Amino acid sequence: MSAEVKPRVADVDVRLVNVTKMFGDQTAVDGITLDVSDGEFFTLLGPSGCGKTTTLRMIGGFEQPTSGLIELKGEDVTFLPAHERDVNTVFQSYALFPHLTIFENVAFGLRRSGIKGDEVTRRVGEALELVQLIGYEKRKPAQLSGGQAQRVALARALVNRPAVLLLDEPLGALDLKLRKQMGIELKRIQREVGITFIYVTHDQEEAMTMSDRIAVMNKGHYEQLAGPETLYERPTTRFVASFVGASNLLEGKIGSDGESWTVTLPSGDVVRAPKNLGDIGTGGAIGVRPEKLTLLEPGQESKGNRLDGTVVDTSYLGVLTQYTVEGAGGLRLLVSEQNVDRTTRSDTWRPGERVALTWKPEHGFVVGDSKSA
Amino acid sequence: MIAFLRRRPGLLPLLLLAPAIAWLVAFYVYPAIQMLQASLWSGTLETGFAFSWANAATYPEALGRYSDQFLRSILYAAVSTVVCLALAFPLAYTIAYRAGRFRTLLLFIVIAPFFTSFLLRVLAWKTVLGDDGFLLGPLKSIGLLPEEFRILATPIAVIFGISYNFFPFMVLPIYVSLEKIDRRLVEAAKDLYAGPARAFQRITLPLALPGVFAGSLLVFIPAMGDFVNAELLGSVQTRLIGNVIQSRFLVNNDYPTAAALSFMLMAGILAAVFIYARVLGTDELETGIG
Ligand SMILES: Nc1ncnc2c1ncn2[C@@H]1O[C@H](COP(=O)(O)OP(=O)(O)OP(=O)(O)O)[C@@H](O)[C@H]1O
Ligand SMILES: [Mg+2]
């Protein structure tokens, strides 16, 4: 968690300072501090129950922090009620008003802020055009498909041109194909309107493809806040390494050898990673992503880190083949190899075959001490 | 049978409706026809009754003679409905959203009076509201109320009795429709700049209208036919059309007039319900339920 608070700059849209939320004696959000900049697609990613929705609801004004500060555009809104905040929400359940037409649903916020007549018609039209729902004005929400309802919810929020749009798993109710399609759509719309998005999801793929920055949350706080590439290539905690993509974590006795961290595995093998990848602390580990590993015949020469093992499982996935390799001392490593040189399945490594695993030390990553138990 | 139905799928709904239709015919349509017939009788119990279409004159005659009681019934029923609505909505709202773990208990209290007989409850109120009952008696003896002040035998007492007796019929439907409303809709309204009052007016109230509609009918219709409250809590000045029908039928044995009045009461209620439904808008009702 990057605890240092950067000086306030003009383009900070949303700022949380040490925000904590307790429900009874249970801590739902545990001292979150972060800045979201103007026009950013910011994502809160984390497993179920880690406090994403609660964090979002506090920004929206539906929940008040037990302690801490929330600022919108430099203004303290910690205790401002929802209807007075320049923020709109796309709810997970959409929460479309069932008794109103699509037009009136979208016009709801405009009417409440005193906009009248032609201006309403024009702006609702624009919003519906943005989400490609022209011609649905007279329908009721019950007459829409899930994807359409989702887009109405988006239009209903965007039409107000809020400073910040909050989205709580807006694609959660859609099937996989529609979810991908709507994800691309969302990103397009965000770029077009230039509004800051704070997006909540537990789907790491969704988060990776859409976000400018992601805060990976666990148990009420975030463990790492970074862009998608950094999160993937340089995860700094065990939790992030395993929640975002697949990882092999090599645990053992930590040491230092010149420019490298060393980890001595229980088997006696030593693996290395350059110190400039991060601080291993006293209880960290070295990790490596499956696709960074290369499989060799046991006798083949190699440089860098090397472990010996036996293939225990092979799954052919089209683009790549995934292997599970068991090393000395029961260590299991996941390896994926692109199917470039191979044309048939018979060319893959078979369970039972002895192999050597190698990777360049600079292709690994270093996770530090775990933050919480 | 099954094979036959398979060939004629249109018959299935008819078959399913058959018991209900049979019931309606036996206990509603048949008595109604009988009553229509009776309303066109002339004569007395002693001389015997004779049917003739010419006796249709009974209708305008009865209407003219008892128009006061008719209008009074409409007035009392309407006022009672409004009183019930005004009291029931806040109560139902509180039970639905604010009562927490007391919800079931409160609902039970609302329907608890149903566990004693209707007549007994009205008689109890007669005692409570009595001129020197335990409500007015002490107030009079300490001089807070003049000696001649009374509630019993006034329109207030009758309207109070009707409102009291039909109150649960208003609370329950409103409670059900409020309870069904997704609270996230209210959150969404607040998100879209609606303050609490606006959110109530635009979201909660329209979505609760089906309950208001059902509750109002459930109070208004029986109130229109009431005679027990008027009889026990009222006076000659508060006689309702129900009292007239009752006495014409059972006391005077004037079956034709009683039947004609019953028919007009039924027609009147149907007309009122129809107008009410039109005014409130059935469209809103459908979507409110859906
Ligand atoms: N109103 C509430 N009362 C009590 N506990 C709550 C309340 N809302 C949330 N919690 C608790 O706070 C924690 C965080 O909940 P939250 O809804 O923020 O999780 P989430 O990250 O959004 O999870 P999901 O992905 O399942 O939606 C959970 O343990 C939850 O049980
Ligand atoms: Mg959630």
C-alpha cells in the first residue's frame, strides 16, 4: 500500500484519505488512501467481500465512513448526502425505475436538476445515441434485454455529465460474450465523454483490458495500485501475484548475492532475481509467470535460473499448452508454452517425462513481506 | 380426455375456470336474478307478490325516498376511506421500512382485532365512546368537556367505527406493495439528485399505488354497505342505505324496495370503482405490480 499522500494537484478528481468503514465490529474498509485523476479509468479489483462496493458507496454518498476523508474535485464531501454530489452511479442491479419509460428514466436526473423542455429531449437523445438505444424511448425497463438495461443504466448516469461515474460490476449480470462486447463499448464511451470512471469488478481480465490504473483490494485495503502491465509484470505481494494472472511463487530461505536476491528452496536449489525488481524484505519470495518459463531436455545447457522436474499434467489449449511440472520436494510449477513450433498434440511434453525449467532472473518478480495475516 | 384437450388447446383455460364459474353462477348470478325478480314484484307478504315489468317504477320511487341515506353512505364511505388512507400509509411505511425486528409484531397488532367478532368490537366501542364511558366520563368530571358533549350517536362515531373496522384492509395491501419496492430504486433516485421528499414522490409513492388502490376498494366497498356501525354507534340522523335495506327486508318485509335498493347500491359501487380506476390510471397499476 502506497501510504505516502502526494501533494494535491488540480486534476485530482477523487481523493480518499485513510477512509475506514466499520459495520458493527467488522471492518469492511480498512484505511484506504488514494487519488483518482481527472479522466482516468480507475478500477477497484478484488475478491468477493473485500470492500469494493462499500468503498464505492462511500464515494457515492450512500454510506458514511467511520473515519477518514473523501474529497471530490478538492472539496470535502465526506458527509454530503448522495443527491448533492456531482457523482452518478451505475448500479450492479441497474435499478431502473420500473414505472417510468426509458426516456423518463434517462431524463430523471436532468429534471431533478431543473433542466426543462427541449434541453431534456436533446440531452436524453444524445445519451441514448451514445449507448445506441435510439428508438427505445417509449419502452418500459421490463421490455429490455439485460444488455439493453445495462446501457440504459449507463445513459441515465452519463446524461448528467457528472464529474465522476461510479460503476459497480456493471457487466456482472451479462453472459461472457456480451460482457466482452460491453467492456469494449464502455471503454469507448469513457474515452468519448472523458469522464472519470471508478469501476468495481472481481474479474481481473475485465480490469486489465479496460483500466488505466487498478487498485487490487484484499480484506478492506488495497495491496497494490498500479497500471495493468506493472500489476502483471511486477506484482509486489503474494496476493496480487496470485489474484492477477497465474504465478509460480518460490518460497525458501532468503539471501542476497551482489545485485541479486536469492531464495534457497527446500530442495537446495537456488533461484535469483535482480534487486531492482523490488524489495524482498524478510518474508518475501521470488515469483515467475508461467509463460516466462522454458522447458528443456534434462541434459540441455541453459543460463539463468534452472530447476529440474517431471511433467505431471499437460493441457492443450489451442493458443498455448499448459504444463504442470513437479520439481524436487513436491514443488509444483505452472508452465505455458505457445504452440508455435508444434503442429500436433503428439509433439507436446508428456506426463512422466523429465524436463528442465529455465528462466532469466530478470523475467521473475519479487514479492515483499505480506501486509496482513 | 387428455388427447381431446391436446387437439383443442383453447379449451384448457375454460376447464380450469369451470369451478369458479360454477360457484359464481350458483352463489352470485342466480341470487342476483332472484333479486332482480323480487325488485319487480308488487304486493305484500299477506296478499302474495306478483311480478310485472311495470313495477320498475319501484326504482325511481325508492331512490327518491332514500336519496339522503344513499348520499350519506357515499359520504361516510368516502370519508372513512380517506381517514383510513391517511392513517394507514404512514403506519404501513413505518412497518415496511423502519420497524426492523418489530415488523411481524406490528403486523400482528394490526390484524389482531380480527380475532374478535365484528359485532363485539362495535359494541365495545359503544361502551368506550359512551356519554359517560371511561373516555368521556373522566374528561367531563374534571371539566375539560361540557356535560352535553357526546361522540356516540354522531356522524363522527359512525365514521370512526367504519374506519376502525376496515383499517386493516387498508394497511395490509399498502404494506405489501411498499415492502415489495426495491430500496435500491430509492438509492438510485437519490443518486440522480432527488432529495428524500422527491424520491418518495417519484419512486415510492407511484410504486405503492397498487396497494393504495386495492386498500381503498377494500375499505370503500364494505363501508358503502355498512349498517352495523350506523345502527350501534349512530342515531336516526346517521342512517345509511344499508340500514334502510336491512329494515325494508327484515322488518317491513318490503322485498321489492329492498331488492331495488340493493341493486342500485351495487350499480353505484361498480360505477364508483370504474371511475376510480380510470382516474388513478390502470397503466400505472400494471407497471407498479410488474
Ligand atoms: N450493510 C452492511 N452491514 C453489515 N456488513 C456489511 C454491510 N455491507 C457490507 N458488509 C460487509 O462488509 C464487507 C465488504 O462488503 P462489500 O459489499 O464492500 O464487498 P465487495 O467487495 O463489494 O464484494 P462482492 O464482490 O461480493 O460484491 C463484507 O464482509 C460484507 O459482509
Ligand atoms: Mg460488491
